[in-house]
Amino acid sequence: MNAVAARYTPTQRHLHWLMAILVVLAYLLVEQRDLFPRGSSGRFAMMQGHFWAGITIFLLAFWRIATRRRHGAPPITPALDRFSALASKSMHIALYAFFIVMPLLGMATAWSDGKVIEIPFTGAALPALLPENKPLAHTLEDIHGTIGDIFYWVIGLHVLAALYHHWVRRDDTLRRML
Ligand code: HEM
Ligand code: HEM
């Protein structure tokens, strides 16, 4: 019980916490955009921050998946029953899918809505890969926002599961990620 937990590699642990911060930042920036009126530079900065938090998540996801495939996950002690192992695996796959799908939908929303994604400190913008199309932008924004709402619950459950393992089941799940 008090044995030192076999941990995720340092890269896996750093990526986990860095991406957790970026996900929180992406949500915060977009949810608080109404602090600034439409068309103001403050709102523009909030949205550009949202875009780039999301694009960074997208890019880091590939590195993260590669390290996960190379190093796997350390065993949990005591081991999980088959149902819990399957439940946690499904959760993690859903979270990885979220890292890829949300930014792609977000970029498609921005471009079809005619919004620029500025490259910070350069005055240049990413080339828009979709033409402006407002009806499409509305549909994509609805899907992007709905998945965003669903993942409040998925992420909340993920955090509760981590705390349950640590404080109730008293296994080393969380220590492996610290
Ligand atoms: C994991 C990454 C992301 C998360 C969690 C996320 C989350 C969200 C959420 C929850 C909303 C809805 C806000 C609301 O309805 O009030 C939203 C809106 C939006 N997001 Fe994202 N997003 C992500 C990535 C991106 C990226 C990479 C882009 C573009 C480069 C983007 C562009 C947009 C746009 C254009 C809107 C509509 C905002 C508006 O109409 O003012 N998102 N996002
Ligand atoms: C936005 C927030 C978060 C996201 C998106 C996220 C995402 C993920 C993902 C994708 C994995 C799977 C790693 C693997 O491939 O094995 C994971 C594992 C893990 N996360 Fe998070 N996480 C977040 C926040 C947190 C927080 C706040 C905690 C702790 C309270 C936490 C604790 C853990 C633990 C303990 C694991 C290892 C689970 C296991 O191997 O069974 N996470 N997280």
C-alpha cells in the first residue's frame, strides 16, 4: 500500500497537467467572453486566446498519444476489476477524441463564420481552409458547443473518479500521475 507507485513517465505527467490547464483555459476564455462587448479588442483577445489554447491542445494530443503508445500506462495497485478497467479505458479514449475533435470543429466554426485565427505577434493569420458560410457556421457552432457542454460532465466524472480512487479506494491511481 505504501510502496512507491509505478508512475507515468515525466513527459506523460507533464503533458497531462499542461493539457488539463489548457482545457480549463479554453473553457474560461470562451465562457467569459461576454465580459467584453462584441467588436471590442478585449473580446477579440479572449477569442484568439480560446482559439490558440484549443490549437495547442490539438497539437500536443499527437505527442501525447505517441508517448502513450510507446510507454503504455503503469499498473494500478490493487488492480481494477474488469468493469472498472473498461469504464476508465472508455473515458480516456473519449478524452483523447475530445482533444482532436473539438479543435477541428472549432477551427471549422471560426473559418466558416469568417473569423480570422491570428498567428500571435505576427499580424498574419492561418489560411482559412473553409469559405465563409454562415448557415454551416451556426450548425458547427451548435455541435462544438454541445460537445463542450457534454465534456463538462465527462471531465467532472474523470476528476471525481481520480479522487474516489485516492481517498475511497485508496489505490495508487492518482499517485501514478503526480
Ligand atoms: C479543446 C478545445 C476547445 C474547447 C473545450 C472549446 C469549447 C468551446 C465552448 C464550450 C464553446 C461554446 C461557448 C458558448 O456557447 O457559450 C465554444 C465556442 C467557440 N469555439 Fe471553441 N473550444 C475548443 C477549441 C476551439 C478552437 C481550436 C477554435 C478555433 C480555432 C474554437 C472556436 C470556437 C468558436 C468560433 C466558438 C463560437 C464563439 C462565438 O460564437 O462567440 N474552439 N468553444
Ligand atoms: C481538463 C482536465 C483533465 C483532462 C482533459 C484529463 C485527461 C486525462 C486523460 C486523457 C487521461 C488518460 C491517460 C492515459 O492514457 O492513461 C488522464 C489520466 C488521468 N488523470 Fe486526468 N485529466 C484532467 C484533469 C485531471 C485532474 C484534475 C485529475 C486529478 C484530480 C486527474 C487525474 C488523472 C489520473 C489519476 C489519471 C490516470 C488514470 C489511469 O491511468 O487510470 N486528471 N487524464
